[in-house]
Amino acid sequence: MRDRNALLFASGVLLLGLWALWETRGWPLKAWLYPRVILAPLLVLAVAEALLTLQGKDGGRREGQPAADIELESTVDPALAARRAWNAAAWIGAFLLAVVVVGFQPAVPLFVLAYLRASGERWPLALGLAVVAALGFHALFVSL
């Protein structure tokens, strides 16, 4: 039953991806770039999942064992978990505010720099990764 469901899911994702690929065929480059960049790994992973399922490989799981190695229960103090959640929400809010105030292009490297410095990274690494983020953003969303 599990194999059939996995195969149905992988096939559905594959068909949905192929449909999206077909629908974007007549679009101009700037319009179809993002959907196709997202579709490439989606299609590869859907085909891989379908092939592994057809071969009977399930990642070495035993019957009754969970599919992922994620621990859903934890001994993290609820106060610490709440503080972490608020911290993450504050960083997301700060990024959105930076986008509104200075725009996307300068906000991306500034946010990377601020986050890495606040996380304790040294200046050379933080500056280098901020430059990489700025160049990557410019290449993907301005040049292309």
C-alpha cells in the first residue's frame, strides 16, 4: 500500500510538473525562467522517487518506522522555543521592512551581512557571503 501511494504521489507530481512545463512553452524568457528553474529539480526528484519506488527501495526503512529522521518531540524548554520563534519572526519582519525601505536589491546583501554578524561570524566571511548574495541576486533577478 505504501509503495502504491508513493508511486501515485510521485506520478502526480511528475504530471503536474510536465503540465507546468508545457504551459510555459510560449512565454517570454523573463516570464518562464522562474517556473522552469523550480520545475527542473522537481521533475528530477519526482522521476527519482518513482524509479526508486518501482525498484522497491524505500530508503532502508522497516515496517512501522517513520519515513523521516525528524524528532517531533523534544525536550526544549517552551520558553526557549517561544524565544526562538519570536527571534525568527523578528528577522523575517526586519527583512520585509528592509525590502520596503531600501528595495530588494540592497536589502538582500544587507540582510545577509546583518544576520551573519549577529550570528557571530567574522567580518571577512560575512562580507564575502553578502557580496556573493548581492551578485547572485543581481545575476538572477536583474541581468536575466
